[in-house]
Amino acid sequence: MKWMKERDLLIAQTMAFVQSVTGKKPDAGMFMAAPGAEKTAMTAASVTNIEAVLIETTTVVAEPPRPAQPIQIARPDQHLRGDFQSEVKARIANFRAHQQRFLKEREDYCSATMAKVRAALEEPTPSSPPGK
């Protein structure tokens, strides 16, 4: 809630500054139909409200900042750490075995394909019948 008061105070101070610099009220369009006396009353009331908010915010005793507490991180048990490590090692071994199987299958396929090509090259080619 304190930040809301500070925000409102900042907005009010900014509006007062704008009025003093430009010489006109930022809300001039809203008060066009109002007589001049009402405009002055509204400006005086807003300045009074700014001062009241300023006094209120300065009299509030600020709480001293709390010292930062270190974050407590729970360390896993050695048992859990060992289980995790053994699971990772098992998965890595399984992955390597899977990759080795794929490598062997590729080599076997390549060897079989090359054997077929060599056999096809060594066979005599049948001659095509003449006239066709």
C-alpha cells in the first residue's frame, strides 16, 4: 500500500511541475465550462493534497531492511547420488551398445551390397538378340 501512496505523490508532483513550467493546467480541457473561481479552488485543493501526502509519507517510520538470509539447499544423500550416477552410467552403456549395433548393421549391409555389385560385374552379360 505504501508504494501506491508514493506513486500517487509522484504523479501529483509531476502534475504540479508541469503546471509551473507550462503555465497552464494539464486538466484544462476538463474545466473549460467551470468558472474561474472553481479552477483556483481545484488547484489549491490539489496542492494541499500533495502536501498532506508528502507529510504522511515522511512521518511514516521506515522499516529497517532485513538482512539477507542465505538460501538453504538440501544436499541429496550419497545413496540417492549413487543411484543417479548408476542410472546415468547404465543409460550411457545402453546408448553405446545401441550405436555399436547400428554401426555393425550398416557395415554388414554395405558388405552385402558390395558383394552383389562385384558378383554382377564378374558375370558375363547376356548379349542382346540381333535385330532388336
